[in-house]
Amino acid sequence: MRIVNNGVVELAEVPPGLSPFMDAKGRFTAGPVKQRLQQQAIAHIATKFQPGLTYKEGEVNELLMLWHTFRDWARLRRMLYDLGYLDRDPAGTAYTLALVQPGPPAS
């Protein structure tokens, strides 16, 4: 997804099937119900994290708040971890983008 100068997202760059769940700024306005679309949404959100950076839980939440409007950052954070996009330290207080990302969700 690319944000152009006026803040509008070119939805052609959004994975197929996700654009109905997004606003003009590329934020998710609702979570898809179908598991395949949920996984695609999480994979898309994972692209917002920088490789090699360590994020505190609050920083992960702040980043997630930039990319959705339905205010369920805890669920998104948990899904990013559970699906293997983020690694978490044993204390559960620091996150990094997983070195090996999961494959694309099944169609």
C-alpha cells in the first residue's frame, strides 16, 4: 500500500478482498470475519513494522492504532504474535518483527 501526498491510499495496492474493510487512508475500519481475510489483514498490518527494531508493547499498540479505527489493538497484537508475524520476549513486554514470516494465507 502506498500513501500519496494528500493522505489517500491507492487501494489497487491493497491485497484483494481487503479494500471493503479500509478507509481512504488505508486504515482498517472493521475486522474481516472470514479467517482467510483476517490472515491477509494481519499480514498487511505486519508490513508496517520495521525489521530489526524492538517495540515495547505500548509502541506496538500505538503503531496498530495508526492502521485501524475499531480500537482493538490488543486483538491485532495477539494475532500478529499468534500467526507468527511478531516475536515476543519471554516477559511479553517487547516485540520484534519475526525473522521468518509466515507464508501467504491460503486462498
